[in-house]
Amino acid sequence: MGPRSPAAALLVLLCAGCVLSPGRAQYERYSFRSFPRDELMPLESAYRHALDQYSGEHWAESVGYLEVSLRLHRLLRDSEAFCHRNCSAATPAPAPSGPASPASHRELRLFGGVLRRAQCLKRCKQGLPAFRQSQPSRAVLADFQQREPYKFLQFAYFKANDLPKAIAAAHTYLLKHPEDEMMKRNMEYYKSLPGAEDHIKDLETKSYE
């Protein structure tokens, strides 16, 4: 393995556990309310580092950071949903007093509600670890929405000789990309293996907080 940049070296220190335990399922350690502090890092940095390690054929490290990046993305998604739920029932503004038309009252109450919800969301996000990290780009978020990490995980698992997880990753990716010819061929191969059906599962439908 070639020399690492300072940022990459820091990521390795922050997530040494996930590199040492590449066989762990990506959501086994996931908890919205008690996310492991050793895994808190910018989502984009973790994902980019995973792809760098993938390109360098460092399969165990790539698997570790791909799994961490999936957990970080879920944390960000769950944190966003938590704040929106928490702020969806903001207290209505009191009816304004004074000589104003009913239409003006409605507009003022609507505007006040928008402001209160924005303030509520800001306070909520300030208290959650996911929003204390630098936020990922739209391109990276799009990759996760399209399940692109599973494309890389499938091959990295295969190279690491973890066929059960390779099968699950391939299936999870194919649910979003059913016309991907390469992945369909991979799945055909996996299905030819004894016991493969036991591992065909959508990894994104597992229950979580």
C-alpha cells in the first residue's frame, strides 16, 4: 500500500475497528441514538476513501469504509427525518390583534409558522452529530440514493471471499438497477452456488431506529 495523505491517515485511525473486522454487517453497529463515536466522520470523506481503496485493490479496507459510509448515510437520513418529525407540530402562532383583514391574519400566521419551523429545524440539527460533520455533495447523496455503494461492495466482498455478503449486496443493488447486465451475470453465478438463496436479501429494508 502506498503512502497515505494526512486526511486518509486520519480516517484510518478514526475507523480502525471497521478495517480490522471487515466481516461485520454494515448495520450491525448502527443506532441512531447511540451511533459509535469512533465512526463519526464526514460521509463524503469515508466514501471517497473507500473508493480509493477499492481502486487500489485493498479489499478489506474498502469494505470497511463502504460499510461505514452506508451507516453514516443512514444516520444522516434518520437525523433529517427525526428533526422534520420533531418540528412538524410547531405551536401555531396566536391570532394577531388589531385591525387587519382575515386574509392578512392567515398570511401572518402562515409566515410565522414557516419561521418557527425553520428555527426548530436549526436548533434540532445543531444537537445531532450527523449535522456537525461537513455535509456531502449532491453527487455523493445521489450515489447512495441509487445504491451505488453496493455495486462496489459486491465485488469487494467477492474478492475478500465473503460470498454470503456478496450475494446480498448484488441483490440489493439489482433491486435499483434491474437492467445492469454485469450484475445480473454475477447474480446468476451466485445462484448456482449451494445455499445461495439463503443470502438473497435487501440490505436496505432491515429494521432500524
